[in-house]
Amino acid sequence: MTAARLNRLTPYLFLAPAGIVLVVALLYPIGYMIYASFLDWNPSQRIGEADWIGLRNYTNLLGDAAFHESFFVTLKFAAIVVGCELVIGVGLALLLDRKIRGMSALRTIFILPMMIAPIVVGMMWRYMYHPNVGILNRTLKDLGLDPIPWLSSSEWALTSVIIADIWQWTPFIFILALAALQSLPRSALEAARIDGAGAWQQIWHIKLPLMMPVLIVTGLLRLIDAFKVLEVILVMTNGGPGLSTEILALRISRTASEFRELGEAAAMSNYLLILLLVLTMAMFLYSKAAEARAMRLRAAAEAG
């Protein structure tokens, strides 16, 4: 083997261990899940003993009302929590993007909720929502108001879970948005001030457009995570009352563990995977457009 050929192969040799790990730890489980979705498989069988049924699991799910309900609950939950977290997180970042004494301690306090284990978050909010001893209903009673059935009513249960998720994950948006704000080119902001732009004009026409690439990636990460939330909902409501808080991740878990339908659970997982891939590609394309616009704004600011 010549020295030139060896030099060409050297990068691939260094990448080979990572490639092997990627295939074993990522691609093989995904392929296993896709294969299992075409089987009538239950936990009492080895996968090789399961009957091949083709697309039956997928077609059955298309006519399954419970699956439809879980699917729409998932979409509703993810859209509301990510939207609210972006608005609140970016708003706090804009509000605190200034020199404030004790800012380091303030940031630490803000990120504490996202450092707590999901199981603990679920238990904590479950006790806060307790109809008799929970602090929320006790406060309402002290104010002379009627208590709210936070977790026992289908009208309030999803709202209660959404509040808990917003409390835990808004700090994630806040920290990244604040970092994006502090990395903006000061020349663009100074040029806007010289041109007479007010605070709101700077936010809408300078800050938010330049922050958009970071915000899109941040929102996408939260959106993917919101589709996979399990522990908090499992502890707080276990998907109830009825199916009012049963998102797809919980439906998949119950289908595999309680209903013992591993093939159907794998098909649900593939539907969820396809949905996340579509959303990721859409956000990626939008991110490219937003990044190009931000680069044009930066170039214009530097030229000015």
C-alpha cells in the first residue's frame, strides 16, 4: 500500500470505531423496530417465532380511535408547551439582557427546574394539584373561590400537565435565547439606535431575526422532546381521566407492557418517528432560510 493511499484511508480508519458504534447503537435498534412492526409479536415469543402480518399493524392503527385520540393529544400538548415556552423564555431573555447585579445567581435559580428528575417533577406537581391538601386549591379556598379538579377532570388534566412542563422546560429556552442575545453583533444594534429605532423596533427588526436560527434549533429540540414526554404524565395522570392526557409515548408504553402487543407498539413508534422526521426536515429548511436572512442582516450592519 502506497503512502498516498494510506493517507487517504487514515481518516476513515479513525472514523471506523465511531461508525461501528453508530450502526450497533442506533441503526440496528431502528431496523429491529421496523422489522418488528410487521409482526404479530407478543412478549411470550421470540421475535423469530412471531407471525409475519405485513402492514396489518399500520392499517389497524389508522382505524383505531384510541390511537387517533392519543395522536391529537400529543400534537396539542407539543404545540402548546413549545409555543408557550418560546414566548416566555424569549421574553425573559429580552427582559434580562442587561447588566444586573447577581445575574449569575439569577441564572442558576432559573435553570433549577430543568435539573430536577422528571419523576420528582411529576410527584411534586401531583401533590400541589391535590384536591384537598394541595397548595393551589388551599390558596383558592383562602380566597373564597371553589377548588379546581386539576387532575380528576378531563377539562383540566391536560392543562395541569402543560403547566408542569412549561415550568420545567422554559429555563432551557431562556438560557439559549439569552446566550443568542448576548452574541448578537453590537454594531447592528448601535446602527439601529443611531437611525432612531426604538426598543420594540430593535426587537422586531434586529434582535429576533438575528436570533431566529438559534430559536428554531431550540424550538425543534423542545418539540422532539415534547413528543417523547412520559414520566411526568405517567406520575401525574397515567394518561387519564379517560384518554385526555394519554400522549403517544404513553400509549406505546401501555400497548407494549399492558396489552402485550409488541408489533403494534413498534408500528406506533414508527408513526411517531415519521412525524418527527417530517417536522425536523421542515424546521431544518426554515432554519436555513432564517440563517441566510440573519447573515444578510449581519452583513448589512457591518457594511453600515
